Amino acid sequence: MDLHHLPRPEGRIAWTSQGSGPLVLLIPGMGDIRATWRELVGPLSTTHRVLTMDLRGHGDSDTTFTRHGDEVTAEDVLALIEHVDAGPAVLIGNSMGASAAVWAAAERPDLVSGLVLVSPFLSEPNPSRALRAVMHAAYRLLFARPWGAAAWTRYYAGPLNRGRTAAWLPEHTAGIRSWLARPGALRSLRDLMLQLDHSGVAQRAERVAAAGTPSLVVIGERDPDYRDPAAELERATATLQGEGLLVAESAHYPQHQAPETVLPRIETFLGRLRSPGSGWLAAHA
């Protein structure tokens, strides 16, 4: 896969493309890089054109951005779909990447034909201003040099990967550490943490449901970001009027903790979208 860069205000977004067919776009979450999707890219690219992207300030994207979060990530997603001129696309997002996917689908339903949301945030999990102020102070301390990169990768490889782990997790966390060693990368991660606010996602999730956009929500049963992962899955599927999958022995990254469970379900979901009468097939005829 060749690496490409999409020019955006303030910098460039890194992306790759593999395969041909209907468009699928994979969006990682905060503090992650596009290699998080490595178990899905190859299999999906046998029947689809699969794009992967890095968030602003992440991976191979530029670290010159000052704006971060769900809304601007959604703008980057939509700009990439328009750039390749191969939409509409199914968006597959993890964590805040899933939140941005919902935002994008609400703003441009003509460019988004379906959603696969892995560990999404459909509302702000910390609505208390006082609690958020405390968390922001902690972010500034924990994710500063020289210990910030080590602090994040320990949390990534530990609580966020509870349960089963991919054999290549050490390689992946080394890739994250390598990204965070780049000038401006740790600052970009910290800026995203300080700017991130999911409070606008709930309204857009309702718009996505009203538009009838097909959706699949995937949540790990051991995800520390939810008080009750099973209940969160039930709420998310009810809000989106979509399907749900609770993944055993997985936490925040079911896409690489349990690909043998997640991939077949995504392939089934995509297959239904491509079936006659789905609308997506007609758009690519």
C-alpha cells in the first residue's frame, strides 16, 4: 500500500488504499495509528476498496493541526471520500473514530452508506465540568515529556487491551511509541485529549437513525471505558436502530483482540449492504 497525504487546512492527513470495489474507510481512535486495522484490511480488500487513515497529529499525518476532535475528524473523513471520488463509503471507526463516523454520516448521508462502530462514544462520558477539569490537569501532567509516550503505551497495552491480546501487540505499541517520538506528536495527542468533547454526537446519532443508515455496533465485554459494556451496547443499538455485537475477552480494541469474531460479522454486514435493493450496490453499478 502506498502512503498518500490529503491536504487540509493546517496540515495533511495520511491515508492508504488497497483493493477495489465499494468503498470502506477505516478510522482509528485517539492515541492509535492506522495499523490497528491490520487484521481487517487484507480480508476486506478482496471485495472492497479499503482506505485507512491516521487522525490529525497521529501516525504519518502532520502535527501542525491546532483543531482536534469529532467534528474536524468527520470533516477530514468526508474530504477524503470526496477526494477519492468513489463514495458513498461504509465507515468503520474505533473509539473517537467511531464518534467522528457518526458525525460524518449525519452531516453528509449522501457520502455514507453504512457504519461499523467499534467501542464508540455516542455521548460525553464525563459531563461534569469539575471532573473534566481534574482530568485535563491529569492529562497535562501524565502526557508531558519525557514520560508521556511511555504512560500512554502502558495504558494502551494494559487496561485498554484487557483479555486476549494480539500476538503483534508489542510491535503495534512500538509503532505508537515511534509516532509519539516525532516532533509535535505528543503535544498533538495531549491537545486532542484536552479538546475532545463527545456531547454533540448524541444528536447526530439520532439523525443517523432517522435517515435509516445501517449500523453495526461492536463493544468488548471488558472495555474499561464503559461502566457496563453490555448495557452500553444495548443503548447504542437502540439509539441507532442498528445491530450489535458484544465480544468476549475483549476490551477497547476488538478489531485486533478478536478478529476471528469481529471480521466475519463485518463481512456479513457489508454483504447485506451490497445485496440487490440495498442502494449501495446500485450506487456502484
